[in-house]
Amino acid sequence: MKDKQLVVSAIKNGTVIDHVPATALFNVVTILKLDKLETMVTFGNNLGSKKLGKKGIIKLSEVFFKDDDINKIALVAPSAKLNIIRNYEVVEKKVVEVPDEIIGIVKCVNPKCITNNQPVTTRFSVVSKKEIKLRCHYCEKITNSENIEII
Amino acid sequence: MKNKSLVSITDFTRDEYLRILELAAEFEKNPRQNILSGYVIATLFFEPSTRTRLSFESAVSGLGGKIIGFSESASTSASKGETLYDTIKMVSNYSDLIVMRHPLEGSARLASEVASVPVVNAGDGANQHPTQTLLDLYSIQKTQKTLDNLKIFMVGDLKYGRTVHSLLMAMSQFNTTFFFISPEELKMPDGYKMHLDQKGLEYYETNDFSEYVREADIIYMTRVQQERFTDPIEYERVKNAYVLRRNMLEGTKENMKVLHPLPRVNEIHTDVDTSPQAYYFEQALNGVFTRQAIITSILGIK
Ligand SMILES: [Zn+2]
């Protein structure tokens, strides 16, 4: 009981990102630049989950995301669920949705792409959301979910 | 089309293709005019391609334009580590239009976004080479008197061959029926076949040429390169199976023409060269008129 308490220790105000696949937790940290935060952050990973097998959870005190920012994590954690907390209460639940365009974040799979050889920010249009397929704005090659690499 | 860069064949619409071809026919009748006098065209070849560069330079010179640029990056600031971004910013100041060839894929799209003048892509790695496609369309239209409802055979390396991919995308707007003839390892990628499915166009895939060749209006040959094969024995086995010989053209349609983006290695036997159906050398000449049409329409002169 005590252990469980530690994991789910409540925050007063902020955001809980739940149902992150265990393998995607650190990518979520990178995408949202959580390592740069100075407010209180609690992570749990490899927790048991009926749906995912092993899941991760992130609790962010006093942090609220814009939809455009949080939706970026859908690339690696489409199953993620957000709980928005105000005064210890869940006031809103959200799911994440893959955006139509991805700027930065992902590396193009094509080693001969200009973005992998010169200082150019990557840019992709999302051609498929269910099974993620990103089309590079520059070299026009497809980066799919198996070879998504977070910059 | 004024001030519009040409990076990818899909940047232009069907009507824009047709307008370019119409202009190219005008230039074929009258390739020497002084309409580019006072214009400076930059030809930036970060990797050598003598054939393409000479075609562009001949096109510009014939119309009285001035050319600045380089033919390989070894002698330029790019070899000293200058980024493409910086080079293009600089060259934009000195020219009215930039023609660029670069080994990295996506480089032309980047250049078109950085440059204050329009950019014409003369090849970005294995990605796009749209002026080649437009000259192919011109050659097809000129020899067939139409682009509509043709049967086009694509032979050889259909997996990596960017010219056949771009030609497929362009011709898919003209109700074309495609025949793909290639070794198993070098088949047309699924993405392009899906595109044809979406457009409701017919295509046939085979590794046997002779069965259907009598139906062809155009045979578009490509090089089968050894380095594309993971298994060298497989290359040895197939390399001669995709060589076009004159006797294979027996019984084909009179209007049928054989095209090839050149240079060829051995995939078209020299005995085809004297056939009235061989068109690859004229095809290359059509490149000059097509490039004159592209440059003058982008500059807003035509
Ligand atoms: Zn790319």
C-alpha cells in the first residue's frame, strides 16, 4: 500500500500524463523538454497496466500544456491520457491526437536527406495517423512508426 | 507560373505541364531569340552532370541570357563547409533564377525556400529531376501527337529509377495504361501502384517483355545498375534479360518510340540505334527547348 502511495502521490495543480508505453517514457520527456523544468516532476515507469503490459506515468506540478504541444507526444505514445488537476481534483481528461504537421522532434529516416547533413529543422506532413507515416517536406521520403527517432 | 520554383514534378498542374509543352514547341521552331538578354541565370552544380548542365546552358545562351555558376563544388565555398543556406542567400543576390543540382535529397526544396529568386531543380540526389520529366512529356507528345490514353512500358530498374517515378506521376494525369517490366528485386514500389489504384488506372506487372510489347506506344528504358543488387549472382542472371534488341521490336506499332534518359550502358543494344523507332537522341535535344520553356515561363517572359 505504501509503495502504491508513493507512485500515485497526489499533486495539487498540474498535469498527469498516464498510460505512456514504458518504452516511450523517455521520448516523451525529450519531446516535452521535461528535463528543462524547474517545477516538481514525478516519474514512474514499468508499472503494471492491463492495457499496455508495462506503462509509465508522469506527474507535473503547476504545468499545463497547450494542445498543440502535448499532441506531439502522440507520435510515440498514442495511448497517453491526460488528467488536468486543480486543487487535487481531476477537472478534465484528455487524449492525445497526432497533429497534421510535425516540425522538429523527429529525424528523417533518409541518411541522404538535407536535414541529416546540414543545419535544417525537419518538417513532415502526417500522411497516416493510425499507423504513423510521416512524409519529409524536403526529401519526400516516408518515415514510419518503426523508424521514428526523436531528436 | 511566374516566380514559381520547380522542385518536384507535382509542383506543377496538368495545365501548367501543357503550357510548358506548348512553349517548348514554339522554341523548337525558333530556339535563337534574344529574350533573355539582361537576365542572369545561375547554374549551381554541386555534383557534376555535364549532360544536364550543357542542356541548361545551351537553352539560356540560345536566348541571349548570361550564365554564372560552377560545375562542381570542389572549387567553391561549399567545399570549405559553407552551408547550402548561405550559398543560396549569396547567389540570390547575383541572379534572376537559380538552376541547381545537388547530391543531397531535399536540397532543392530548401533552396527554393531560402532563395529570393525562383529555383529550378536539376536533380536532388535520387529524389526529383522535374525538367527531365517535362522533356520526356514533350518527347511523348511530339511523337504520339497526344498525351492521352497511351500505353507506356517502363523497363529495367523501376525501384530506384527516379525518372520513371516522376514520369508515372505526371502521366497518371493523362489516362495512361502502364506496363512494368523489371527483375523481381527492382519492381515498381507499392506507393506508386497505390497511386494508380486511387486514380483508377490500369497497370500490368511482368518480367516478360515479349508478351505485350505489340501494344506499346512508348517503351521507356532505364539502366539496371549492378550496385542496386544485394546479390551479385542475381545481377549477372538478369542483366541481359533487360537488354532491348532490334528483333524484339518486330511487330510493334509504327508510332511506337523507344525512350531512355541517357546515358545508357548496355540496356539498349546499338542495333536499335538505326531503327526509326529509336528516339533517345532526339529526346535529349528536346531538353533544350523544354528548359527554355520552363525558364522563360518562370521568369514571366512567356
Ligand atoms: Zn528527408
